Amino acid sequence: MSQFSTFGIANNVDPITLVGLQNGGNVRAVDAALKAYLMRLGLSPRFIVPCLGGVASTKYDSTNKRRIGTFHFKPALAQWNLSATSTATLCMLLETTNGANAAHGELFQQDGTGGPQLIATTTTTTNLVATPCTADVTAAFLAASPEATFIGHIWLTTYNGIDWATCSNAWIEVQP
């Protein structure tokens, strides 16, 4: 391994990657070399697909499931480099205002062929601070999965007009 310096120092970077980039190398070849290098280190690339543009809460509508965000995903795009062994995890930072009233999250898929389909429901939380809640959503993010629009929701176990659930961030973590 070598050290290279351009505007900063890149420690332990495979020289093939930097030389390829410096010489205007083929982006796909450089990308493949970088991925192979990460695999040798025991690491793998991950993509983050944002699901929420800001904080969402059920404070003003605690009697229904609250939509927290919508996004469109095309699994067939080459940039994702998805395969039959890719994985995807829905991650939501959820909290509740009452520890006796759990906050929940879910992801729906709207593919244009009918009503929305539930993809997954996250783990729940009764914490009063933002807590990571996750669900496996791999089936909807494989290379063979259809292009679709996805919708995230949050809600409380009991709708009482006093408590509310808050989602401070939500994303899909995709590992090709």
C-alpha cells in the first residue's frame, strides 16, 4: 500500500484506484477495483436511500398512521449493482412521548398495479429518545424487483390524542 497526496492524504488506498482516477481511467474498471479492494479488507460498499426529508411526528394527527416520506426506486439501474444476494434494511429513528405507548414504523410499496403492499414493519420502541428500529426489506430491493414508489408510515400502539410518535430520520441501507 502507498500514500498519495492530492488535496489531502489517502492512507492505505490501492494505487490502482488512484492511478485510474488520475489518468481518466474507465469508471467501471476503477469502481470494480475499489470494490475488490474493499472486499479484501473485509468491507463492502453500502448505499443509503433517504426516506425522510425532515422530522415527522403524529403530534397533530395521532389518530392515524402518519406518512413520513415517499421515494421512488429503480433496482435495475446499473449504479446500484444489485444482485440476487443483495440485502436491504429499513432503518428508522423512532421515539414516543409515553413509554407505555410504543412507536411503530412500516414501509409500503406502491407499484401501480393496485393498492399499496406492506413490505415490512420495524421493531417497536417505548424509548423517549430516538432509537434505531429496523426491518428487513431485501425482497423489494433486489435486481429483479420491480421499479416502485415506497411510502413510510409511523404510528402509536394506542391513539389517545395525548401521546405521539416521532421519526427523526429514516433510510434504506442497501448492500449490493
